[in-house]
Amino acid sequence: MKYKSKSLIMIMSFALVLLSFAGAQAKWWIFGESDEEVSISYLFVNKSSFDETGAKITLFKEMLPDGKITISGKAVAGKGKIGSARVSLDGKETWKDANLSEGGAFEYSFSPETGKTYSIFVEVSDTLGKTNDVAATARQLTLSERNIMSFIREALDKLIAAYENHDAKTFMSLVSEDFAGDMTNLDRAIRKDFSSFDDIDLNYTLNNITSDSKGISVSLSYRRLLMSTKTGQSVKDKGVTEFVFKMGDKSARIYSMKNPLIFGITGAPNVATGTVASTTNDPVIIADGRGNVAEVPAQTFNQIVMDDSVRITNNPDGTSTVKTSDKTITVDKNGQQTSGGSNPSETVEKGLRTIISLGHPPMGFSFVNGEVMTAAGDFMITGGGPGFGYGFVEPSVTFVDLGAKSIGSVNEAPATGYANPAGMGVRFEEGHTYAFKLANGKYGLMEVKSVTEEWIPGNPGPPPQPPAMRITMRFEYKYQPSGARQFLP
Amino acid sequence: MKTSSITGVCFSSQSFRWLTVILMCFFFLGNPFLLKAENEFHASNEFSYTYNDISGPGSSQSSLRQGFSYLNLLNINDLGNYKGFDYNFNFGLKLTDDPTNDQQTASITNLQGRITNKVHTLNLGDTFETFSQYALSSAVKGASYRFVKENSYIPEVSLVYGYAYSRWDNAFAIYDGPVKAVARQVMGARLKENLGQNFWAGLSYVQSQDNDRVNPTDSLYLNRAYTFDMEYKPIPGLTVSGEASLSDQKEWTGNDGSETTRHGAAYRLTAVGDADPSRVTLEYERISPNFTTLVGSATPDREKAKAKWRYKYTKNISANLGFLWFRDNLDGQKTAGRTDYYKPEIGFTLKRFLGRAYGTADIAYKLDVTSNNNTENYNHIVTLNYQDQFFGFLDSDTNLGYTLYDNKISVEERNNEFTYNTSLSSRHTLGMVVLKPAVYLGGWTQRSELVVSTDQIYEYSAGFGLDVPDWKLTSTIKAGQNRLDKSVGQDTDKTFASFNLNYRPPFLKKLNQGMLFFRAKYNDFSYTNAGNNFRETSLTAGLILEI
């Protein structure tokens, strides 16, 4: 396809750019390989990798289960052996020996003082006195005086200020590199938000903060007012949402967000990782990928927010039409649903099927499953001849013969006229279309495309098979699971 | 057929009430006067009183509530050590009479007790026990237990039980109506084993079960996830991590009580190489359309590949390159066919730009391609940020952006968008006073080439900060205007002003720390249709006390 070849060219071009940069410094891909014989394979502070913490680490009492900070790691010495491992907490002024195991693993724990900043270095030496690159282990670690709640509030305040000021650079600096919805998706989504909304006013109060050593879970109640640049109309809502933060260099950083999103709402299907169960049916703001925005009831929001096919049309009368893969609803200015339900043309299930009947057991068809089945179904075939199939309709199902017309010409199943004469056989005529009212109250259509018969001689077996007439009926069907009678093309 | 196994809110609320009793006992047992243990007690309380005035024919558009309201946030933290066990107790309470702050007048924000001797850790109340991304990464109200024996071959064991409620109100179920939520019961267990010094692996089982509908049409779910995750550090600087998860889900719809069963799988593999001068990330992820996790994090129906490279070329020049691709319709289940997304980007950061000591330039190009049978969108995004200091005192921050939205196939659209803003700020010390003037000028222009229309936003503002450090006083005042001019639709004009004052009086220091604050905000919205105009004024005074 056209886009695929373009995409291939784009990917190859990108790879070439990457390779051209690779020449700038040879062996850039050999991570951390150095001439040093003594090195540290990994280094952790309270189970967070030094690689991920950044130069400055802020910890809170709530994140220290036993009130202690533990620095652990593993040292390697090429062909030699690690002889010592020590840790400095005061910028190499003094050193403390770490517990060292035979294999080079080491660990050092201390009880930090609140508010104090520790300048940490780690030095490991082999038995010949060679040491690692000590400067590379430098970290500034502070046990904050503040409680974790004030730290999260500070991060949220910064995020909201950046979002309200359309400052994508500052906002993204407060997002974790391993953001669960992918950092690139969030970056694009907030830029689209900035293009779609003006006069953003966002306020919150915290409901709950819970932390473990890997992150901080945050629940908050928010209220917001946005001005749509598409319409010049304002939209507002309030609700409850959740975040997970991770500790960063200077601030907590967003690791994941749930719907209803307060940031990146134009990219919700790719940015959010879950939806907070709504506690009310108050309207919630929803946006499509083009930046069109509407308020919808919370229940509807929960059903459609992760559907990336959502398209919103803001109508001149102030209402909005929200179209999804299986629904079209209309909401008024206050987010109340004024009409809606399924779009009949988009929910119809259809297909072409073949029933092969050898008399017994009868072969049938289920509209709900779209499957041909043995001795079951909404209608069954037991015989017939050239141009017609003969069988019966399941007692709880009624039907009406619409005559010689194609299934495509039937836009709506009739409201009345359905019947099922109990105990009577039914002829399904080739070229006729039949409408069915099923046991679940929903409607189906079936057009008999062709019916052929073939004599199958008997077989002495084993197992013995008597001679029989094989009836092959090809038909096209449509099933409307929404309950509507419409089968629009 | 099981439409809902309603063990019910009554059972869960009783459980949580007992849990409260246990936690309160825990708190009082942990009281230093009772135990003579090493103990720290912290409390903070923030009280604010607000008056909002909303006027004008369009006042219903305001998100504020007319009149007076209060908000009080209390937090208590008690931690210490008793006979080798470290304990920690947290309690938070929110009080407000403004439903735009919270639906409830009184609600518990935090309730948690934790006790550990480094090997055994028991947590009650608010519980955040992260297993892995797919398995469990949500907080629950309940309990967890963890066993960790360092430097041994005994695996780490974690057990979790609770309800995935966002709020304690839901857990107690004291109130009907406003904050009722589906009772999502969560049970989980995890084993993690260090297999050598550079490799660990974990196995998790998490089950979540819904037990009560808020609305008759709500679906209820029973979800089980079986997850394996691992991390391996084969050479210094290189970390390879992965996760694979299988899920089983049953859904009982509220509409007709029908039962649907789904089975799905998700897996991801990530390699991060981090050492000067490079940081490289490679990631592959595949989540099937029927993979479901109610307390983990995953977007179903995605196949994703990602590569990122951050390269420090010299001390002053660094480059960022990234490529993200993902697609949907993994099982061919969408009648509209699959959609592919390609998001490459390249950016450079240049410090000491053009030899200027404080000049830093960031330039980036980003491309968004969305492609399926019906449409092919190309969004080209170019951004430029420049920060510098002029004349030794004037800090500047300037952003320029250009985006071209180019829709190739279904709906013909071709829009150009320009964003531009600059802020100038300064800081001057005059005796004991610090003055911080600032101005901001910004704009946004969108031109549609096909319908020949132009929409524009202009914003300008001026601010002034005045700090008196010796008096522990900080203040800022800001005022400006934002105008949206549209070719089609309503024009909007917003005039705004705000004032913030923070003061830490000496007499509050006797407690530990404290602050008085005052905030004022004024917004005046004018529309083409004057019937939508409204004004809002908000005044808040408050006191923060910390013990």
C-alpha cells in the first residue's frame, strides 16, 4: 500500500540518520565499557538504580520502610578479585566500609537525618589497589523535611502551571522517561491540547497519597474550565482521577495517568492506562484526536473514552454529536444526552454462509453467533430441492418472507407481520429475503443465494451410511445486535 | 448465569470499619507515651476560607461556586521504633462545604499503618504494592504483607488484599449516592527470586472481582492475570527487562446480563543502555485486543516498537533521536482495518549558543503519521526554545513553534499553526527587598488553507514579585489579557488579574512551621454573544500549621 512504502522510506531515512551519528564516536553502543579493570555492575539506593535516579535524589520518610537508606551493588574486577568497597556520605571526606561478599556484592546502610544532604561516593578496589571511576558514582541525596504530600502538591502545581501556560517543555520535564502511556504520545497529546484549548483553569484537592519504594499513587478531585479554540465555547467538569508518580531529580514525575485525564485529553486512548470508576453521572469532558470537545455523561464517557475512533462534531445549535465505532449520541451544552444509541449502519454484523444438510441431523444457523450449527439455530434445514431449502424455524423465533428482493435493498426489518406456524415446515426460496425476529428481541435478515441438491449413494461402511440427498444452501445474513430494525447500508 | 456475585458493600464496609479500629489501635499502641519508644510525631493542617463572586448573564459557565466556602486539610504522621520494629502511621482528613472541592463535606484522605523489622513488613489501610506494570500498579484499601530475606536464596514474597477504591468514602460505604463506586476486590501474590547477582525474576497472580453495580447498566468484571517479569544486567550499563502476562476475564453486562469471556496476552521487552555519552532505549510491546488488566497498566490492541537515543556529542551539544511505531487491529477484528502510527523525532540542545554564556537553544523536529485505509495524516512539528540572559540581569525565555497538519485522504484538511511566546524577567535586590518584574507576550495563529480561515490568540501580561526574605514574606501580582479571534464561531476576550501573598510570622515558628496566605483572582470573560459574558472574583485567606 502507498503508506507502507512511504513508511518504509521514512524508517530507512531515520536509520541512516542514526547511523551517520554513530560515526561521530566509535563504539557508542558499547555501554559503559571502559579501560578500567575495576567497575560496578549495578548500584542501587533503596532498590532504585543509580542509573535512573539522576544526580540529585530526594527521599521521604514515608518511602523508607525501616527508616534506613541502603546502598547496594556489585563490583567486578576483570580477572582479579574485589578487595574492598566503601561509601562516603560527605563528599569523600570520610569513608565507611561496606559489607562485601565473596562475589563482589556489597551493601551499606545508614539512618539519615531529616533535612540533611548527603554527598555520596562509592569506591571499590581490587586486591591490587585499582579502583573504579569514583566520580561517576556521585549523588546528592536528601531526606526531605517535608512530607510526601507537600512534595506531590508541588509537582502537581508545577504541572498545572505549565499546562495552563501552554509550556510543553516544562511540562514534559516533569514526566518520567518510562511513562507507561509512552512519553512521545503524551508530548503530542499535550501539544494538541494546547492547540485545542485556551484559558485553561484547573484546580484540584488531594484525596489520597500512598507510596511504596517504586512510586507514589495519587488520587485527586479536580474541577476545570476549558475554552475550545474550535468553537469559542467553554466547557467545564469535575471528577476524580488517579496518577502514579516516580521520584525524579528535583521533583516527582508522572509515571502513569488514568481517565478522566486532566492532561493530554486529546490523546486519551494512547496516553491513559485505565479509567477511574465514576462515582456520579456528572458530565465529563471528552476530546477527539482533532481537538473537538464535548461534555458527555460519565457512564457514556467510561464506555467510549478509550475508543480511538471517537469523532465529535460541534453543531451550530450548541449540541454536539459524538460518534464512536458503534454509537452515535447527541449531547446538549450541559453534557446531558439528548438522543443516541447505536448507529444502525455501523453495528450490523453480516456475512455469507453455507448450510449442507443430509437430512438428519438437521443443520441450522444462529444469527447471534453468526455460526452454522448441528441440530440448533434460529432456523434449520432438513431437505429441499433445486431452488429451495426446506426446514423449520425455532419455536421462539418468528419470521416474515419479504419476497424476491436482495438483502441489500432492505434498509429496515418490518415492525409487524412476523409469524411461526408451529409444527409447519418452511420453504426458503432462492432469491427471497426473510426477516427474523429472534428470541432475544433483535432482528436478522437472510437472503437465499442458491440451493442445490446432490444424490449421495450409500456406503456399506463401517460405519454404514444409507443413500441420501445432500442439500447445499448458500445465504447471506445480517444481524442487528443493537435491537434496532434499521439495516442501513 | 452469574450476573453479579454481590457479596455486597455491607460486607466490605464492615470489614473496613474493623480495619479502621485496628489502625486506630495501632496508632495508639504506637503512641510514645504508651510505649516509651523512639517516636516522631508530625501534624500539619491547612485551613482556607474562600469567597467567590460570579456575575453576568453567562455565570453558569463558571467552574466556581458563588459565596463563602472553607477547605481544611489535616495530616498526621507518627513513626518510630519499638523493640526492633519500625512503625509508621498516617492519617489525613479533608473537610469542605464546597462541592467543587469535594463531593463530601468530610472525607478521610489517608489511613495507613505499617510495621516492619526489615524481614517482615505488614501494611494496613492505604496499600500501594507495585507488582509489575501489567499485574498490579494501583493502590488499594486493604492490607499487604511482604517477606524479604536479604542475602539469601529464599524468594521475596508479597501478598495483597483490598479494594481498588479511589477514596475511603467508597470503602466505608457510609454514604449512598454521591460517592458510591463499584466494589473491586483485589487479591494478589508475588514471588521474586534473585537468580545470581545480575538477574532476578518474578511471578505474580492478581485477581480482581467487581461486586456491586453503581448503575444498572454497569458491567461487572472478574479478572485474573498471571504475570512473569524479569530484569537482567548482562554488562555494566545495560539493563534488559521484560514482562509477560496472560489474562482471563469474565464480563457480566448490566443491560441483558449476558456473560462474555476473554483471554488475552501481553508482553514487552526493554533494553536500556546508559553510560556516557549515550543513553539508548529499545522497546517492543504487544498487547492483544482481549488482554485486560483492571489494576495494572496496559492499553489493549497495541503492537509497539520504540527506539530512543540520547547522545552527548560534546559538553555543550547533545542530541535526542526517537522513533515510535504502534498499530492496532492485531486480530483483524476492526472492520475499518488497522491503523499505523509513526512518530519519529530529532532534537538538539546547544548550550553556550553562539558563544553566549547563558544562551541555550533547543531545536526539535517531530513527525506524526497516522495511516489507515481511510486516511493518511502527516503532522510536522518544529519547535525552537531559546533561553538567555541579557545585560547581566534580564532573563529571557522564547518559544517558537510551527505545526503543519496535512490530512491526505478522507477529509481534506491542511492547517498551518504558529505559536510564539516570550517572557522577560529580572530580579533586583534593594536592601532587604527583592523585586521581580516580568512580562509575557504570546500568540497562536492557525490558518486553514482549504477554507481560507484564520483563528488567532493573543496574550500579554505583566507581573511583579516583591519578596522580603527577612520578614519571610513573598508576594506576586499579575494582570493581563487573552483574546481569541475566530473566523467562524465566537470571539472571546478574557481579562485576568491575580495576587498571591505568603507570610511566615515569627509567632508560628514556635509550633514548628506555619504560614499565612492570601490569594485573589479576577477573570472577566467577554464573548461575541454578550449573553455568555461572565465575571468571577475569588478571594482566599488561609493558615498552614505544621507541628
